Amino acid sequence: MASAAVPASSSTNLAPPARFAVFDGDLDGTWQELLAAAPALAIDTEAMGLIHGRDRLCLVQVCDAHDNVCCIRLARGQSEAPRLQALLEDDSIEKVFHFARFDVAALAENLGIAVAPIFCTKVASRLGRTYSPRHGLKEVVSELVGVELDKQAQSSDWGRVEELSDAQLAYAAGDVRWLLAARDRLEVMLRREERWELAQRCFACIPLFADLDRQRFGQIFEH
């Protein structure tokens, strides 16, 4: 473990995570065991850019329902993280992302991880929050959870993994801490509007779209 300092919140007037850790390369055994007990985990990633195969994955963030948050810093050229892989491929744990299509592709491209099962809050928002054109994480969390996220560190240099600032770590932690709460509220909405089964079918398609993106066929269904 490289560090266990709790970052200042990336949102104003919010308490820091209940537990926070930063790891180099992979989880340790204690945190793997801790997170493996969760029925669902919030996951996010940070990369050098949005093009798979060109822009490397730099950071993976994980959070459970008890506000235990960790960030895994990935070295340049790293191609595996066995403990993280076991966690993300565990069929008994739902992995919750916002815009899972990107994260699932990045994890597969960089670490050979086949994530399953998946819940995507962006897809769920588009299916459930049809009254709004705004489906970014900031907007979804603001409305459904009542938390205002600070996105200032979003476009920053994540490649300097050993020198990430407190602001970057706070931003990274913030992006996963509220996902599970948003996921639960979206499920209620989808079930109410009788779109829950449709959402499940959409989530099941995400690995396919992620693979198409990795192979530069991301626009194959466009007219």
C-alpha cells in the first residue's frame, strides 16, 4: 500500500470516506477480502485519454456500500492485476459504473479483465430519466443523491501515478462514493416505469459494445 491518507472531499461540506487506501499495482489481500464480501461495488477508471490501445489506464477506483474507498495506481506497461481481476470477474458481485462502456473496454484492453455482471448508471438514467437531457455523472448524482460533485480534476494528467495530487485523489474517490446510491434510486425508477427488464438487457450488451470500441467498430450501428 502506497498511502492511506484520506483525501479532502472533492465536494464541499462532505465528510471524507469511512476508509481510504491507495495501492500500487493491485489490491492487497485484506482489501480484496473486504470488498469481496460486498453484493455490489462502484467502479471507475482514469486514463490518459479516451482512445483504447493508445491511451493507457492509470487508476482504478473501487467503493462498497460502507464507504470503503480505494484507488489502485497502475504502472506504465502493467498488464495484469490478479486480485482486482478476481473481484471484477466475480459473478456474485454487481459492478456499478457510470458509462460502463468505456471502463469495461479500458479494463479489458489494459488488464485483460472481463467485467461481469454490470450496472451502468448512465444507461439507466437514459432509460429512466427521460424527462431530462442531462445524463452526466454530476447531474445524475446531484438529482438522485443530493451531492454536488466537483469535476475540476477530471481533465488532468493521470499518468504521473506516483505523484497524484490530493485534489486528483479526492476527485477519484468522489466519482465512486455516490454511485451505489444513484444505482438504487435508478432501479426504483426503472421498475416503476416498467423498464427494468429492458435495462438488464442493455447492461448485458455492454461488453459487446466495449469490444467493438476496442476494435474501432464503435460506430457500426450508426446510419
